[in-house]
Amino acid sequence: MESTADQSADTTIVGGGFFGCMIACHLAEQGQRVILLEREATLLDKASYRNQARVHQGYHYPRSLITGLRSRENYTRFVSEFGECVHTGFEKYYAIGREFSKVNAAQFELFCKRIGAPLSEAPGPVKALFDRGLIEEVYRVEEAAFDSRKLAALVRRKLAGNKVQVWMESEAVRVEPRAGGLRLHGKSQGRPVSVQTGQVYNCTYGDLNGLLRASGLPLIPLKHELAEIALVEPPPPLAGLGITVMCGPFFSLMPFPSTPWHSFSHVRYTPHAGWNESAPDDMSPAEARAMGEPVSKVEQMRLDALRYMPEVGRVIHRKSLFEIKTVLPVNEKDDGRPILFRRDCGLPGLHCVLGAKIDNIHDILDEIDNAGAPSTRHAA
């Protein structure tokens, strides 16, 4: 890493997750001098890693047609560009609960037809894995998972190839206006740093408001959850399958390609806590992390899920990943997952980005290239 005491750049990216890194590469490809700050010692090690590793094709969002359509389009683009990091070597099934589901089988079929998502009836041996008294129908779908470690390696190559300056173990402290742009103050490996920059992209996902709060700027209303992704060893009948039971207080069990295990999540038990952040005295994600990791709820997940699929009772818990999951409060009712892209967020040249799904990346890059007005892009 070069000396960071006082430098300049066309653009400074705050956050070395997937979105921050890809935005950095995209702008560097256009000839900009880009500096990227990442607080951790490893890229793509927080929200980009601690999730279901699902590449969405729309099935997950039957109550949000826009999200479903955007997911379908972005699925093809993501698999095409990041194919070496995508795992398709498993069969994927969606099952619809008879009770407590927010959609029934007919509604799910109609939704998939409207967005053009491939759908077929599951074979008999797979249906037999479910309790048909609780499950209305089971469908074979086309959906993939991504290997976050392979994705991180690909991103590092892209950053190096585009000559992006990457400052690890570095964080932004505050940003202020200066002639010709912005001055970003921060710390890098314990040393104070500053960057004179034309624009700043705040790509810190759940920590978006941290930089705004420290800079004396208005906060963005956000909904946070402390979420658990359990990693489990599946029993042999489930080893080559990905299962999602929906749409309501149900569960998902699918391959987690950077490990030999499956991710296991449950709508009711994956969230350990939830809160809104819209005012300076609201709890921040950093304060929540400082409280430490909670006790796993994997046993509650297992006991509930085995009612629908008895083989789930034989999963073996290997470890759990905890992270702050962040969404826009407006989407709590319909499960939509739009991009938040707020240009000039309190200061000219300070832009805040929140992508709720990793395959949103192409919509974000398209929006960056769009010279329109400040916006919240309602895409997948």
C-alpha cells in the first residue's frame, strides 16, 4: 500500500464488499483514479460472505413483480460475467406451504409465468421428502449459488487489473466539502489519512449511516436485523438438493459453495433482533456488533423445519455466521428488494448505495452510468 497520509483521487469508495469493489472497477475502467477503503483485513468478508449465497432468479419474491422481473434479467447477466464463481451442480426446489403461506400454488405458478422463470413439477421421489399434509405443491426450478471465496479472488484480480488503490484495514471517519470536491478523513492501519476526491461512494451496506452521522448529515431510514446463517451438514438424501419452503415463516436449505456444507435459514429464527435506524440516537450496526454474537437458534430452525421435511431433522450443525442484514423499511410489506442509490446524499458528490442482493450489481452499474437526477432505483 502506498503512503496514505494525504492523497487525491477522482473517486473514493468506502467499503470493500462486492458492490464497493465492482463500482471501483467500473469507474477505473472509465479512466478514473480510484481509491478503495476497506475496514477489514479481507475483501468480501462481511455481508458479501455471510448470506445464503443464492443467485436469485425471481422465485423468492412472488409478492413483488418488479423484483422478480429484475432478478430474472440480472440472473443471466450475473451467471455470464461471474460464471467461474457460480455453482449449479445441485437440484433446486421450491415448496409452497398449505397454511401460513402468503401465496398459494396457483399464485406462485402465475407469478413464475409472468416473469418467465422456468418451473416444472417436482419428481415423485422429491415430493415424498415433504409432508404433503403441510406442503401444497413442490416445483423444480433453475437457481444457482455463488462461491464467495472464488468471487473474492476474481474481484481482487479485477481491482489489480484496473489499478485501483486498495487500502485494507482502513475506514472513513468523516467527509466534508472542499473546493473542487470533497475531503475524506479516515484511518488506515491506525494512522490518520485524508483524500481530496471528486466524489465518494458510501458502499458500507448496513453501516451507511455511520459515515453520515459522523459527518453531521441526515440519516437514511433503514431497517436492520441481526441475522444468523447456520452452516449444516445435510443428510445424504438432501446433499444434492437446494430446498426453499415459502412464502411465509418457513425455511431454506441450500449448498454454501465455499464450504462442504449447506446454508440453513428460517424466516422466524434467522433474525435475532430487529430495529429501525433513522435518528442519531438510534442504535447503529456497530453498536449491535459490539454486544457480541448471540446463542445460535439452529435447534429451533431444525425442529420447525422437520415438520415440513422430516429429513431436515438429521442435519448436523457445523457453525453459524452472524451479520447485520439491512433493508429499506418500505419493503417490509412486499419483500421487494430495490436498490437504494442516493446521489449527493447530504453533500454534492457523496453517493450512498445499498444493494440488498448480490445479483443487483448490474442495475447499480447501469444507474451509475445514468446521468439522471438523484434517485432511489426500484430495481431487483
